[in-house]
Amino acid sequence: MNPGQILTSFVGNISKYGIQKNFEVVKHSNNIFELRGSLSLFLYIKVRSAEPYAWGLTKNRLDNFHKQNDTYAVILLAGSPEMGYFLTKCDVIYYTKEIWPLGKDGDYKIKPGIYLERNGPFNSFEEFSEFLTKTE
């Protein structure tokens, strides 16, 4: 699957889950989605379709979430819509202050291993939905 297909499938799964849990998914941009209803949360989703997995998160985007005091999570998808990392706002604050290097292009550079030391991957949409349940 290419990155666009992975993202479309993943967001489709969230939308189906939202019907059960009484929330809707609203797209704000290619990487930003908002959950509205019984669950209120922004998702900043980045996708890599092949190894080696490495993502870039834009510092300005994260700064905007913080300035607006938004509740958000970062989702790093790795190779499929079923596998990736779920990072809470607290995780992101920790990583941006302590771990992630900031590139000259304004993106935090992230890859598995020490860059995600506090977070294990999810390996199915069911595991991902458990993270969502904890944010309710």
C-alpha cells in the first residue's frame, strides 16, 4: 500500500469506530483530523509505507496545538493501517524537550528505537482503539 492508501484505510477504520462510539471524524488537512462528539481529540497522523521507518513532525504544527491548548495525539503509521505508534500530548512534550532532534527544515526527526522509548507500537486497529478509549 502507498502512504495515501494507508491513511485512507486508517481514517476509514476510525470513522467506523466513531459510528459505534458516537463521534465523527472531520478532516482539517492531509495530516490533521478532528474527532468530534463523545470523543474530542485532534489526530496528527504521519505515514511511512516502507522501512526504514522515519517520520517528520512539523514544529509549527505542534506549537499551534499547544498555543490553542488543544487535546491531541500523534499517530505514526508504519507500513500498514494496522501498525504504528500512538503518542499522547504528554508524550510529545517529553520527546520534543528531551529526545527528538529538530531538523533545519523545522521538523522533529523521529524513528523507532530511542526516539520512541516510552511507547510501544500498536499492531492492530483493536489495539489502537484501546488507546482512544483511554483518552475518553
